[in-house]
Amino acid sequence: MGLQDQAKKVAEIRAALADRGHSFIGFRMAMLIVGALGGFFVFKQGLAYVPKDMLSIITTTPSPYEELGMPEAPPDITTTTTEVKDKAGQLATLITIVARDYHWKRTSAEGVQYQNKVRSLREYVSMPAIRQYIEQSGFDAIVGVGAASNELVAGGTSLDEQFRAMARADRIQNEIREMLPALKVKYFALSLGRNSKKPASLVDSDAQRRVVILGIKGGKGVDFGSILSSQVLEKVDAFPFVLSEYAGGAVIDKGEAKASKFSFCILACK
């Protein structure tokens, strides 16, 4: 098994553990109990089973990427398609693009974090798995989604975090616009605002500020802005945010040209 394949397998195991509610705390901190058919990792939340054929990779890979000579994991991109309707009832297709375990660095509208590593947003959207998907999907509209977690910077206010959420949304669409200038699409910045729920853990905090891109496909006359209302998005199972937990959200129509056309709409609008 090559280095890339090993890293991918390790990422798959880590993702499976996360799906079961286990917070991954590093291979060196995990205790392996070898059984006849497999093994168990002991995590803070309990035991997590690992198949027998993966034990050698797990036990010989203390750090899944650095010790394999790789700076970080290839992003595990999840794209989910949902049929939606605009306010006039016209059908459209909403695609949610999420890279597992990538989230905004706290206090930043520039840095994207994976585990303990920070990269620029430009590097993130330029990763082949993301760039190629956006470039080849034939979207009619692209939406940058920005969200801020509950924590406040020392001396900061809730309003500061709402502005940060909007800055994040704006940066996503702007980076894609500059990266792929030939795309003939409409751009939107969708800010959810600040999360009002105190996170129970760092994992929950990270989830409150995940990096999300939306693509929309729709026929002539589809009102893309109305598709970004809370009434529509709260019915999209793949949208990884609980909208009722956020306050201070808004949608900005950034238009098609470099000079953005602003059309302001509160997120809760109908």
C-alpha cells in the first residue's frame, strides 16, 4: 500500500470515528487493545472498533500525515444535491460542498484550519478536489457561507462576530471569483451570523464555523437569493448548520462583474 493510500485509509478511519461521536485525540494518545478479529481504540467517549486489516497501519502510524511524508490529508469532500424551490415555486438544484474537518480559524476571516494546521483560504479553495468540482459542475450561482462560533474575543461583542461571519462569506465567493474568472455565474455571500449556543467542546466549536460552499443550478428566472432564505435551507438535510442557533445573518448578492452589485436581504426573509 502506497503512502497516499495509507493516508487515505487513516483518514477514513478517523472520519468513521468522528461519525460515531468520538473525538479523535491522536494516535499516540490512544490505547490499542488487540483482539482476535480486530482492535479497539480507547477514547474519552468510549471504545471505537477498528477492523483487523487496519491494525498494522494504525499502530505503525503515530501521526497519519507528517510521518507519511505528507503535509496534510487530501480533503475528504462531501457534495450533496437537494432539489429546492425559489419563492415563486420554480425548481432548482442546491449542491452543498463540505470538506470534512476543515473549519475557520478562530478570530480569522483569512485562515482555514485542519487539525492543528492553518492554511489560507486561497490555498483551500485552490485544492484540486474543490477547484475542479466547482469548475466542472456547471453552476449558475456560487455561494460563500460564513458563520461564527459562540465564543467572543476578549473585549469583543456579538456584533463583531456577526461582521466576522459576513467577512468569511464574502472572502469565499471572492476567492472563487478570482481563481476562476472565466466562470459565468452569479455570486452570493451568505452570512449566518454568530452561533448563540455555547459549545460543549472544541469539536462543537469547530463545527459551528465549518467552511461551506453552495452551488445552485436553476433555469432562467430562478430567484437564487430566495433559495438562501432560512425557510429553504432549514429543510436541506446536508446543510451542516442549525439555523435557529444563529443570529445576525444576511444574504448579499455580489453580482457577476468585479464591481459587486449589493442587494441586501435578511436571512430570515421570505
